Amino acid sequence: MNDLEVVEICAGAGGQALGLELAGFEHRLAVELDHNAARTLSINLEEKRGILPGMIVKCGDVADPKIWRPSDHQNVALLAGGVPCPPFSVAGMQLGADDERDLFAWAVEQVQSMRPKALLLENVRGLSMSRFAGYRQHVLDRLREFNYVGEWRLLEAWEFGVPQLRPRFVLVALQEQYAPYFRWPIPQRSAPTVGESLIDLMAADGWEGAEVWAAKANKIAPTIAGGSKKHGGADLGPTRAKRAWAELGVDALGVADSPPQPGQTFIIGPKLTCQMVARLQGWTSEHEWEFTGRKTSRYRQIGNAFPPPVARAVGHSIAAALRETGEPRKRDTNTEHDPIYRALRDHGDYMTATQLIQAAGLEVEAPELERRISILSRDFDIDIRNGASPTAYKIGEFKAFTGQDDHQRHKRFLQHRAKIS
């Protein structure tokens, strides 16, 4: 029996899955909404091992108890997931808790019933911004209530050998027994260039320009944007990213079906194939991974993935902690991200601006306080009392979906399901 079993939610096409398995974890369950990505997982986690389809991979809404029940997987070693990014992405509206795709808070709540030894959730850099300070604080506070020690860390994919910028904001939480043994992986601070990574694939069909092209593609790639079903076909990102790709000799206005052919010439440079994009995400020929679906679907699966080398590095660190390897150290990182949120929450009643500024230990004027409260109100109900006395504020419920039967997420999810990815 493997003592490092993992339940993975919002598993996508398996970037995190592959990385965790290379770190020694074995999947008990993987849940994914998109049927093409679920098929990709099934091929790689079930068929290649001779396991019957549906034994490990479940396709459907991860919050639907008909798909799986978290309480059936108590005491698993690791609960992991790459929950949807659009609620926090700077490329979107950053609706956070008010976005029907937000499952971060819901995933954290599953810790209470599942009691995994460790939790690993990853998302985009946007979640690290001040906009979500209260959201992050709420997550850490809930984990502390469940007797877990949690910590956020921004990891750069290129520091783990991935030839791409791709920052990811990662939450790791462990039961108090194991937390002192956890240490974030040490970055190697080097990555091959785009040219070094792809020269063999560019030359695969005999294109004579591969070496010259590789010499020009002498930097790591900008962040690959997988996009979503709400937008058009496959391309490598917004306008700014396309300019960066052009400087590397890559045409970012689409994805090619095959490598460049002998005698072929380009104004900007060749387009990348899905296989090339996978290479830039950290998939290598050493660990074959088959992607299913049409080209656009395959590209989105690859482009939205957690790079396997980063997942592997974090997985190794979690595995070492669960086996209590090394010297324990004091680790209580439930740090304060939003003093205004903490002051309102700890007080539990109405607070005037003067009281709130004093309790939060801040030196700000009233307009700045109002701005911060306005930001906080996007994720929490804030009751503002006006009248003869000074304006006062009281924090109410967290707006995010955490499993409530009457939450607006259910209706919105059904309305937009075809475009959720």
C-alpha cells in the first residue's frame, strides 16, 4: 500500500497529477469538469496501468455529491487541486468570491471532513495581490480552526527548470504534526531557453531553419495563456505576450498542426504545435503524456496546466514532511494579510473609522480606509451604519461558495456550465 495517496480536484489534463506521481504520490481519485481533460487523465492514470475507466477519474462538477463525496476519502495523505483561475486573474474582472467558478474556499472547507494530512492548492499570481488580502486571511484562519498550519508562496516556474515565466501562487497546509517538517523546495534558478527546448521538435520534419531559429529564441517564454471556453481558438496570449513571442521568432496567432516543413519561410517565425507548448510547460519525452480532443482543446488543457516540474518539487517537499524527514522547525505562518479584516472579525460588532484604524494599527486617512473596506466588501458582506453617530462598519458573511445549498453559485454554474473551463 502506498502511504502517499492523493485526491486531486479540478485536475485538468494532469500537470499536477504527473508532478505529484513523480514525487511518489499515487492517485486514489482525480476529478475534472471538462470531458476532454478527463479523458486525458483517464488514458494516463487508468488505461496505461490497466485500470478500469472510472476507477480513478471522475468527470463532472467537483462540488456535486453525485460525482464524489469528500467524506469517503478521510485521512488521505494529500488533497490537491488547481482550482479555477479566472476569479483571481488580472486578465479578468477579479470577482473572487462573487465568481461562480471560484472553488478555492470550497476546497479549503473539505479539509474539515476529509482530514487529509496535507493540502496543496495552486492558482494564478492575481490571488497574491492586495485585492484578495481578506480572502487569503479568511482561508488561513479557517485552516487554523481545523488545526492546520498554512502558508502561501509565489513560485516561479522558470526557477524549477521550466522554460517559461509562469508564476503560480501556491497554498500548502499540513496537520500540526507534520507542519514543522515542511520546507519549500529550493529553486534551481535556471531554465533552458525556448530555442534549446524546442530545436529538436522544430527540426523534426526536416526544416533547415531550426538552428538559426533556435539561436534567436534565446530567452525563456512568456507565460502561456491557455484561455477558456468563453474566448476564441488557441493562441499564445494577449497582445503584449504576442510581441514577446515575436521577439523569440514565434508566431503567436494560433497553434500549428505540425512542425515547419523543409523550405518553409516565415515573416515572424513558425507557430508552435501542441507538443511544443507541452514541452514549454514542463512535459518532456522522458515521461510520455497523451492529450486527447481537438487541437484547441488540447492546447487549452496544456496551457492551463500546473507545470509538472513545479508540482514535483512541491510534492517532494510535502512527502518529506509527511514522513517527518529532517529536523523539525517552528512553523506557524498563519500571518496577518489584512489587518482591517482581522480587526472587524475579532471585534464582531460595529466599529467606527477611528476605532477600526486604531485596532488595525494603521496610519491612514478616512478615504483610504473606505477604499480598503470597499475592496473587502467584494468578498464579505459589510454592513455600514450611518446616522447621527459616526459611520460604523461591521463584517458579515464570507460571500464565497463553501458548500451552501442555497448559494447563488449553483444557478450561475448551470447557466454558464458550457463556457466554464
